[in-house]
Amino acid sequence: MTALFNFQSLLLVILLTICTSTYAHYVFPGIMDRNKENYLVGPFWKCARVGERLSPYVSIACVVMAGVEFMG
């Protein structure tokens, strides 16, 4: 079943996209800032902003999702 039809998998994909985009923006800030208006890089730049500004909540969500995946 794809992540579009399973809500838990969709949340996991969104959470991993936010975490990966935040790390990529930390390592390569110039590439993402320079191309933030691009239709390909723009959504990842926005995910990086969410990850930077809401990092405590994103980290709590990662821990909760890890527990859910581990238990179930």
C-alpha cells in the first residue's frame, strides 16, 4: 500500500522529508536559498523552514513516530 492511502505512512514520509530538508539546508544553505523560487527545490526549502522553526515539535514527532513504528 502506498503512503498516500495509509495515513501513518503519509505522516512518516512528511516527517522524513522535513528532517532531510532541514539537514540538507544546514549542509548546503546556498543551494537551497538561491533556488527557493524553483518549482523543484521550493517545497524542500519550505520543509526546511518548518524544520528549523518548529524543531522541538519535529523532534518530538520523530521520537513518537519511532516509538509507534517500533511497537507496532
